[in-house]
Amino acid sequence: MAASQTADIGLIGLAVMGENLVLNMEDHGFTVAVFNRTTSRVDEFVSGRAKGKKVVGCRSIEELVGALKRPRKIMIMVKAGAAVDAVIEQLSPLLEPGDILIDGGNTHHPDTTRRTRTLKEKGLHFIGTGVSGGEEGALKGPSIMPGGDPEAWPHVKPIFQSIAAKVDDGVPCCDWVGPEGAGHYVKMVHNGIEYGDMQLICEAYHLLHALLGFGADALHEVFSRWNSGPLDSYLIEITRDILGYRDPESGQPMVDLILDTAGQKGTGKWTVVSSADLGVPLTLIAEAVYARCLSALKDERVRASGILKGPAGEAFSGNVQQFADDVEMALYASKIISYAQGFALMRAMAQESGWTIENGNVALMWRGGCIIRSAFLGKIKEAFDRNPALDNLMLDPYFQGEIERAQAGWRRVAAVAVSHGIPIPAMGSALAYYDGYRSGRLPTNLLQAQRDYFGAHTYERTDRPRGEFFHTNWTGRGGTTSSTSYNA
């Protein structure tokens, strides 16, 4: 049985992330009460990994609530969606005003906003927090992105900042993000950028493997070298390790034995939908999401490979080392674009919602613990320190110079990939975004004329002040009435 009111925090849901967060909290001096719907998991955990530790096993939610110091703090680590609502419904009647509920799953931010408002009406505080870093991060120090009811933050801050990853001189990768769903929104964008990073790495791998004929051992060496340069990051590091791993049974590189069809859990899709709602071009991350969707059409792709023709399949005839270096530059430049788009999206959401999301603080939170952690994020933090109102990361002098340095290799890679029929949806869309963003004039004047022709949607003129709208009777049969009720 649980002892009375001895625990600093409770946690519900002893799957991989939940278990490791408990051990992390306990390792930092906190007593943790735990509960799991399948109570045998509680017994296994308390008598196994948590044996001899300050972990209080509870066999009911009532017992968990009774074990907690006031104000009670309970972290919910269950599957996002209805399961979270079900746990909250069970907990709410047992709690008192001022108690705090924390959702640490990959929850869609509108759900967090709804729960924050609903529970506030009952006198309860709610936090929706992104937690990134996987199993290892949860145990040794994740990136934590809390948002919700700001009155709850002082009560959980000591716990969260203690268990979070640390950078520089012990600065925690955790700070208050903003109200309502802001924490889960930032975690969602993190995951979208993660989709982009992973797709870019896969495209670099494909180019070196398919065009240059690099096997796993050669690729392992390439990624080892890249990890000591500007691409230094967790994802490059684990890619290096994956490429060096061999199947214990056959001795073949394990990566060569894995089926080329990818899964996803929805956060990337949510990021792309939000970008469409806000009108922010998130082209690279969208391509990364759709690349996974395309990969899932494995059987169709296999059939199509015997029917649809591409380039003749000529061997690469250029300088191998130069092209490998160009791929590094293409990956690096495209990565800058991915982050530029992600931070632009958070800026737009802050403006739309009224939330205060400090992009520099977000970059700091992502520097350690999380999946996209990298040395590169320190430069992003510096960019927003120089100009907190920066419209786009590409406009910062440092990143402007880095793109200029990488641009020639980036363009050569795009040209070679197209001529050899190697798909690079993320790298290619990144380059198109860069060229579009730096264009003072785009062909959208023609698009506006088309819209006005078929729908009388009006247009602005280059020879008149902005904000004045005009309509042309293109056929002589349409009259002078223009569309003002909708924009399509």
C-alpha cells in the first residue's frame, strides 16, 4: 500500500517514456508515486527497475492521489486523445483546487487548450508539455516544453528543470513556453522539423548509395566525418551508428535488410495542417510527410518500377569526392531551410493566437535532450538573441553567409539528382523555397489575373498603392461586380 502524502509527484502510465521519467525524477531526489491501468506493470516496475528507490507503487488512482503532497502534481503518460480525457475524468473528482495535472504525451495542441480552460473552471491547473528525447532522453535528460496554466509553472519548475538535459554551464533545456496549447504546439513543430531532418538525411544516404555506389562501411565513414562538422547532431550520430551495425546472423549491414516503408504517428501531419491554416509555406516538412506516405505504397512502387521509365541509368561520371562534399552542403543548406520554415511557423502561431513564444528560448530548449539536438541550434539561439523579431532565419547574417557558402554544391546536387532520376523531394523543395523567398517578383501576377478572370476575385496593381483592389471585365460579358464574400 502507498504511504500517505509522501510523494512529490505522481505519474500514470508506465510505458517506456513513463518508466524512464520516473527513474530520472527519483535520481534527482524526488519521491514518485506511480500507477498503471494494468496493475501488474506497477508490481513489475517497483520490484524490478525501481527496486530500492523512492518510488511508491499504487494499485488504484485513489491510492495515487492519497500518496501525494499538496498541491498534488500528477503527470499523465498515456496515449494521446481519448485516453487522456478518460484519465482526467477519473482524477478530477478526487482533486482539490490548486492541484495540477500534466499531460506529457504527444497531444494535439487544441486538446491541451480545451483541457486547460475546462480544468481552470474547476479550480485545477493543467500543463501540456512536450517531452522529447526518446527512451534515453527520458532517463538521462530530455528536452521539456511546458505550456498551459502559468500558475502551475512555479510548482513543477524545480522538478522539470532538474530532470531536463543541460547545456553550456548547466542551463536546463526546459522553460515555460506559453499559455494553453503553446507547449504542445512547440513540441509538434519540433516533430515536424524532425521529419524534415530525417528525410534530408535519407536523401543524402540515397544519393551516395545509388549514384556513387557507397556501401554501408563507406557511408559510415562519411557520416562520421559529417558529425564532426556543421552537421554535428544526434540524428547524424545515430545514422553513423546504424550504418556501422551488422546483422548478427548474416553479417550483412542491418540497414540493407530493412524494408523501405515508413510509419508515422501524426505530429508531422498536424504541423503541415497548421501551416496551411496559417498560410505559412512549410514546403520541406510537407514533402517529408508525403515521402513517408509514398514509401508506404511499397507494392505499387514495386509494380511501377517495372513499367515507368526514367533516365537511362548512366553511371556517375563526375568527381566522387567533390560530389560527396556537395551532398554535405546540400544537406546543410536544406537543414537551414527546414528550421527557417519551422521557426516562421511558430512566429505566425504566436501572432495568431496571442501566445508569447520566444523563438530563442525554443532553440535553447532544443539544444540538448531532444531528437533534433545539435550544435547548429546554438547558432539559431544566437540569431534570435541578435534579433528577437527576426522574420526568417535566412535573413540572419550568419545563416545568410552559410547558405551562400553551401549554395553552389546544393545546386549541383539538385541538377545531378534530376538528371539521374534520384528523388530528392525535401532537398529540392528547400531549394525552390529559397529561390522563391529571395525573388522580388514571382509569376503570381498571372495567377491573380486568372482568379479575376474566372471568379472576379480582384487584384492589386503595381502602379497603385497597396490595399486598392481592381477587377477587369476580361471578356466584355462579365460586368463590373467583383467577389468580396470569399477568397478561393
